[in-house]
Amino acid sequence: MVGFAAALAQRGQTARRPEVRLAGDLLAGALTDLAAILDQRFLHTGGPPEEVFAAYATDHGRSGAPS
């Protein structure tokens, strides 16, 4: 689901409507914050959010590839 949320954030950030761009920015920021917390407390990859989410997926028996 994180891959879907990341794609949604990216699409929102490039939308025409300013309120949709704002929502995309807020979602992207929340995902970055989530990745930082997961990495600091559990995963310790030291990598970017994409790497953290891939490590999280692997840790939970899922494919690390974004959906």
C-alpha cells in the first residue's frame, strides 16, 4: 500500500489544481516522515524512503518492489 500512496502523492504533486498539489505534498511529507521513523527505530538502513520501504516489505515477507 505504501507504493500506491507514493504514486498517489507523486500524481498529486503534479496536478493542475493547487489544492491537489498541496495534498500531494502533504502525503509525500507524511511518507518521508514514516520512512524516517521506521528506519530510525527498526530498520537502520540509512537510505532514502524507497530503500526503507523496500526493507520494511522484505522484513514482512513481501516483495520490496513498489506496487
